[in-house]
Amino acid sequence: MRLSANENPYGPSPKALQAMTDSFGLACRYPDEHNNVLIDKLAKLNGVNHDQILLGDGSGEILKLCAETFTGPQNGKLVAADPTFEAILNNASANGAEVVKMPLTSSFAHDLPKMLAAAKGGLIYVCNPNNPTASITPKDRTARFHHEDPAARQ
């Protein structure tokens, strides 16, 4: 069992297997036409605008887009916890960005104030729950951190 790969050792539930089987007839179609329905529901659930949600095929795709868009010689560095899920760090490095790794606290939490101080306009990556430690940054702490970052309000 590889816990660091987010694998389920029990496999899909019977309901999930049935949902997959039921959708085989649509597997030959692009799902994009249904994206807006999902985005609208997610936006309503999270109290955000439709244009604030981006869907992707797994986190790797979204993280790559974030690194390409928000890091590099023109856009800035990437600040991330150490250890954390490495995909975005590798993408940012390939994009020519400086990557700053901030050690987790003794309780395996993200040190958000130190990450914010180190960023100075760069991208701050908070993996939540963190991989590989499984530590969680609570929603209220993340929201407070977001409001403390002047760049996040722009």
C-alpha cells in the first residue's frame, strides 16, 4: 500500500463502480459541455464567482498551469512547505523560478507567516492536506492568511 500516492487499498466502492459502468456510453464524448454545470455548483457551494474556478484532470495539471502563470523570471518565486507534494516545485524550477522551501513547524503545520514573508510577491503553495505528512491547515487559518496577503486582495 502506497499512502503517499493517495491510493485506496480497497478499490472503488460498489456505487462508484456502478456509476463508472453507467457512464461507459458517454466515455467517447468530451466532458467539457458539462463543465459549466459543475463549476456553477462549486461556485455556489464555495461562495465564489464562476470565473474563480478552474477544472483540470487531476492536481498535476492545475499545479503546472499555476507554475507557468505565476512563477518564473518575470513573475516571481515559489514558496512551499518542506516536505510537500513536489509537482509544482518541479514545474516552477523548470519555469526558471526560484523555489524557496520553508520547513514545517514542529507540529507539521505550514508556517504561514514565514511563507508570506519569504514570498514578497511570489506564489505561495499550501498543499492541504499536506502530502506526505497529512497535516491539515484549517479553513479559518487559510482564510485569515489569504486576507493578510496584500497580493491576494488585488
